[in-house]
Amino acid sequence: MTDPIVVLDEVSYVYQGADEAAIENISLRVMPGEYVAILGLNGAGKTTLGLTLNGVVPTMLGGELQGSVHVAGLNVADYAVREMAKVVGIVFDNPEFQMSQQTVAEEVALGLENAGVPFEDMKVAIDRALGMVGLSGFEDRSPLRLSGGQQQRLAIASVLAMRPQVLIMDEPTSNLDPIGKSEVFAMAGHLNRDEGMTIIVMEHEVEVMAEFADRIIVMDHGRIVMNGSPREVLTRVDELEALGLRAPASAELASLLEKDHGAWTGPLPITTEEAVESVNRALGVTT
Amino acid sequence: MSDSSGPLISVRDARYVYATGNVIALDSVNLTVHEGEIVGIIGQNGSGKTTLTKLLNGLLKPTSGHVVVNGADTAKHTVQQMASHIGYVFQNPNHQLFARTVTAELEFGPRNIGVPADEIAERVAKARDFFGLADYMDEHPYRVSFPIRKLVGIASIVTMAPRIIVLDEPSTGQDHRTTQVINDLIRRLRSEGTTVICVSHDMPLLADVVERVVVMKSATVIADASPREVFADAELMARTNLRAPQITQISLRTVVPQGGDVALGVPELADQISSWRSRQSDRREVRP
């Protein structure tokens, strides 16, 4: 049997100077090649959880971590953050803040230089990473002249160049326009399906996650409160609402029909396609 | 002052060309907004949305054409003078906030326009409660999280009680709970008669709160209609690479082909499906 690639055992963490734990008693396993979405209100602990995987928490931010975190068999506590960057890549919501170089190729090279990759190996690594995010041919462009979606894909290429086994995307599209959002999620879907990349994404847009994720984790006040397939989690309409979150509109629709109108039987749809099919069936329309 | 029967905002043949690189950011844009209207502006980044809103508060002056807001021609007024007519909430609160505490930030605007002290205190307390900022009032605005800082940016304009408020992407980075606060805010502003211009990629938010949607593409306005008409126009959505809210998409492929109406929200579509089903079963019962 395959070993999980991410293993957290009873992990709790208190930021330096904070009174309360940012994450509390988190135990979690992620299998290689899984696409996991983490939902939760701002402040629920999603970002902190991500930062425990590359060691920024607690190595760079101090504070107190309890429990153990293993990624790809490595005990994160034993490695420097720059070593962990070869195993776990993280991108955030503000790609333009991550851009500092004159050209796209130099931007990707920067991380490789920091990781001590020999110069002669760099071109291959850069070509490969830009190819993975669909930016081949953009090598000599200025990062600042890229669209928002292209900038975020470049930020992702910069971490992919280190050949990580896990890619964490923390609200990767919240500053992007609709085209940029689709670009990034389509690219992440391709990395996951075709390259077997393990993906962990923190995201507010449930409709998008219902389409892409294999598993949904819901966090609340630093704890994991739901953990299951998109169907198991995203159909718990009332519980999500009680947490200040929401289910996909398709599930909310079916749930309302079930409760107020007695006009729904069967499972709640979590995607547009499922909803169209089951609503048309309920209407007695054959399509 | 403005003519009470005329439009509150009037943009006539506005063109804006950025000095660097001859980029035409706006071309022949016409837009009329009446007092109390709640208008959404949608389009991809680079389509001209933010340039248009910056013309409204005078931050940018049209290269040609006219922009008149609340009777004031923006070409003849400074941004400071325009600020008494129109409040502008930036997408990035870091471009807007500068005070030492959240309280001071919320007090600054109304004090600057001469609101009496007791009235300021009242407005700040109201904004604190409305935006859920009680825990942060003594904090430095840069010490609070980005989503909270965004709410502070919105609240600091709301306390000025301007006649027109421009919100640029108010819900980015917000979770469902704080997006709901923004939704409630726009409803409150509407009930108070404030005119709201909301630039957003958040289609469900717009479907919920605006009465009119202006669609921009390649520096021009290509549609200006109710959200129902805009989101039902599949060709328009495809041409602008925008996606209607999920509920609208479902309604277009279920009840609409059966003669039902385009739905914008969950309760509305549930009602339609439910009544369609009962009509169906009635029909079945009368059949011999």
C-alpha cells in the first residue's frame, strides 16, 4: 500500500505572542496525487496549516508547535525551509509581490539559484517548469507585463522548478479576473491529472472546488471539522451554513426544494451538470 | 448644486489615453446614473472598469469628453473637491489607509469634511458594529488581517456618508461571512438612497444586490441592462469570458426552455421548479 505523502499527527500551533492556538490538534493524511481543498472562514487556520508543511511555521515565525509533521517521509522539524522548498511549493494570492526579476526566465531561475542548482541544469528546469504551467515562449517577457493569471502561473512555475511533490495554493485566484481564475484552476487540474502532483488548495469558491477536488476539508477555529469527498461534505448544507460557509448553489437549491417544497428526492447535486440533469428529471423533462 | 431631476452621474463620449505607451483605456464611453441606482460594472481586468471609476472621482481626467458628477465637471475640480460628492473605496486598502488606529481611520473622513464631533462618534460606532470591527478599533490598520483591513477601507468611506459610493472589488479575499456583510451594506445603502457603483468579478454578489449591470470589454461599454438580461445572454457571457452565477446557468438549462423565467437566486429558482411540478401533477390528475 502507498504511504501518505503528508502526515500531520496531533499538530497544534500558537503564534508568538498569541493567546489562542491558530491550529489545534490537527491529524491529517494526504495521499500522493490527491487534490485536496481546504475551506473555512478567514482566520480558521488554513494558511497556518499550509505553513507547517514547509516549516515556515515554526522555523521562521517562532511560536510553539506541538505534534509532528511529515512530508514525503521527511520530518519537517529536521529540515531548513529552503530544503523543504524542494518538497513542498507554496503560492499565495498576490503573485505580483513574488515578482522581482526582469524576465520570466530569471524569475524562475531565482528560486533555483537560492536552492544551489548548478547553472548548467537551470535551463532544463526552467523550460520544464514554464511548460508545465503553459508559459513556454514567455521566457524573455517582463513579469510585470503579464496578465494576472499569467503572473500567478509564473509564481507556480517558480515553485515547480524545484520539483516539489506537493503544491499548496493559498487562495491562488482571489485577486484574479474570471479568465485568470479559469487559467489557474485548469492548469492545476492538468498538473494533478497528468503529472500526478499532490495539490492542496485553500479556496472560498465552493462551486469551483466541487468540480476539481478529490477531497474537501473544512476548518473552523483551528480545527478540522469536516473531512470527506466533495459529495459527503458539500451536501451538508445546514452545517456549512452554521459555520458561516456555504454549499454550492446547486446543493442549496435542492436542499431548499426538499425542505420547503417537499419537491426533491435523491442526493443533492454539487455541480451545475448534476443539477441540470436532476432538475430536468424532477420537471419530467427529457433532454 | 445638481438639478434634482437630472442624472447624478453623466459620462459623455469619454475617452482616456494613458500618457505612457498610448494605451487607450477608455473609448467613447457613455454612462448615465440616476440618484439611488445600484450599478455593477463587470469585465475582465484591463477592460476599462477601474479607469472608468477613476474618471468618476476625478482621479483621472478624460482625455476628451465630459464627466459630470453631482453637477460638478470633474475636469474643473480637484480630487479633494470631488471627494465631497463621491466616496471611492480602493480594491487594495493599502492605497487608502494611513491613520494609526482603526478608530482614527474611520474618524478621518467625516472630520475632514466638517461633520460635527458627536455625529462622527455616532457614525463610527455604527460602522464598528455593522462591519464587526469592535475587536480591532485600537489596532493599527496594518496589524489587522488583509480581509479585515479591506472592511476598514470600506467603513472609512461609509462614515463620510457620501451621496455616491464606488466600491472596487469589495469582496476579493473575503469569506462567505464577510461577503454577506458587503451584501448587507449595499442593501442598506440602497435603502438610504445612496448611489452605489460596484466593480466586481463576484457575479453571485451582483446578481443579489444590483439593479443594473454595465459590461465592459476592450475599453468600451458593450452592454448595460438588468442583471437578469445580462446573465441570461449566453453569447455576451461567452464573448466577455464571464460566467453567470451557477443558479442562473441552471435555470437557463432547466426551467427557461420550458417557458420559465431566468433566475438569479436560489429561492427564486426553487419556487419556479416547485410550481412547475405542481402544475405538472395537476395536469396529470385531470387526465382521464
